[in-house]
Amino acid sequence: MSNRRQAGTARAFAWRKSSYSGGNGGECVEVAVGEPGLLVRDSKVPGLGRLAVTSRSWSALTSSLSVSNSV
């Protein structure tokens, strides 16, 4: 998926910072609802690009992280 858009076709996304970001300038991840499901980007360099994942893939990722953190 290309991260470049032609002028006039840019869509504004409502980006939300991870609750684990802490606000100290460390590793920060932001997510937004988009196509095909969710978009993920580095909040320190938002213009670098974004990763698009399906809702199903995002759910599987967050579930596996929750399980590994509870062990």
C-alpha cells in the first residue's frame, strides 16, 4: 500500500496515541481507523509513513500481547 496521496485527496485521520507512550518523548505509537481497518504510525515522525492492518490482524496482535504480558 502506498503512503503517498495526490494533492486534494488527503484524508484526515483521528490519530490516538498509545496509552503506554508515557509522554516522556520515548517510543510512541499512534493508531487511527482507516482502510483496510487500522493505521499505525510512529508519532515522532508521522510523515514517514504508516502501516495498514485489518481489524482481525490488529485484534490478534493485541490479544497475543495481552497474553504474553500476563504470564
